[in-house]
Amino acid sequence: MLLNIFLLFLGLILIVISSNIFVESSSDLATSFKIPKMVIALTIASFSTCAPELAISFNSISSNNYDITIANVIGSCIVNILFIIGLASIIKPVKVKTTTVAKELPLLVITTIIFSILFLDGQLSRYDAGILILLFCLFCLYLYKMIKRFKKIAEEHNKIKAIILTLLSMVIIVLSSDLIVDSTLYLSEKLNIATKLISMFVIAIGTSLPELMITITSAKKGEFDMTVGNIIGTNIFNICIVLGLPTLIYGSISSKAFNWIDLIIVVLSALVFYLQSKSERVITRFEGIIMVLLFICYYTYLLIL
């Protein structure tokens, strides 16, 4: 058992380190063109930090461990907003641009609500997954139009090094996901702990560490486009691709471990993010405390359930 605990934490450490390398190397490739930070945050940064969740999702669905898959996505979405954005706002009030409130945040809310409606019966079919993929395609179309507004200027970078680091970090991410899923299943069986519970606490929080580090760092530096854009893009990618793509490939998934309370919280987190951003275009320290308290209340509910 001690070996599996060690392997679980080793997997989490490797997946966080490799994710950071992946983010930096892929960002180096992206900055070969002068693109606004919000665009980078919504694309490269957010999609890159979802690599651990995506690897774990494919691994768990392919082995029919659907509770891990669902916990991975729902847990990460809740952690990303209520805990990470909440904590960042406590450290430094997060300013949100008017265009973000008007466009990107509503897209996040709509995506989250549609996912919750599709999963109300505890199942996600290939048809449902197709809807999520379509939503992501529409999001990509929006990003494409956003990028087209800016003139791309090529710059010299060590692209070979960036490509090698990106590919190598992806390999480590995939291997680490194997360790995490296998160790989680073993521990949940040996300790008689529900797979949902251990996944929500260990996997969901553990794989959100890259988002945590990027968000906190960017908030401290006042780079609020990175702070907000990273979380918006990450959650949309989590729902549409991390959950939708493997479901579309492997077929329908189902889970009885999740109920309407879990879905209400994931929708509530997106709504709170939107409403607090809309209010004076800033998430204050007090509002950040509210978000963290909501996170604590939900995770306390998971423990006493």
C-alpha cells in the first residue's frame, strides 16, 4: 500500500512538472507570433494545462473507470474557479475586461449548463459527446476570429528545443497518468474509499496544480488576462474535450456516484465567476473569500456524505 501511495504522489509530481514544461515550451512556440495575452491564455496556456486531465480521462475511460473520468472533469472545473480564482482574488483583486464579461464568460456558463443538462441522467452518450465537441468547435471559431484581428509577426525562437520539450513532456504526462489512475483504484479498493471521493480530492486537485501556479503567478504580476483567460479556456476544454473526446471515441459512460448537487455546484461556480466579474469588472478580496468558502463547503459535503 505504501508503494501505491508513493506511486500516486510520484505521478502527481511528475504530471505537474511535465505540465509546466509543456506550458512553457508550447508558449515559446506560440510567441513566435505576437498574439495578445488573452488569446494565449484561452488557447496555449489553458489547453496545455489540461494535458494531465486529458491523459487521465483517456486512461480511465479506456479501462471503464468512469467515476475517475467524471470526478476529474467536475472536480477540476470547481477547483479551478472556486478555489484557484478565489485564492488569486484574495491575493490581489482580479480585474476583468468588459469584452471578457460580454463574451468569454457567457461561453463558459453556457457550456457548463449544457454539460450539466446532458449529464442529468448520470449518463453521457456518444450523441451527448458530439454536442460537447460541437460546442468546442464553436469556441475555436470564436478564437480564430479573435486571432484574425491581430497582425502576426514572426520572431526567432529555438523552435527545435521547444518542439522536443513539448513532445517529451507529453510522454511523461501520459505515463504519469497511468501511475495516478492505477494507484487511485488500488487505494480506493484497499482503503474502502469511494473512487469518486479519492478522485475529487487527489486527482482533481492534483491535476489543477498547473492552473493554480499559472493563475497565482499571473495575478501577482497583474497579468489578469492570463489569470482569467487560463481558467475560462481550461474549463471549456475540460468539459468539451477532456470529457467529450474520449466518450465520442470509446462510447457512452455512466456514473451513479454523482448527483444533482454536484451538477448544481459546477454550474453555480461558473455563474458566480460570471456575476462577480460583471460587478464593477473586478473580483474583490471579499468575493474571493466567498468563492473559497463555497469550495470548502462543497468539499466538506463530500467528506460527510
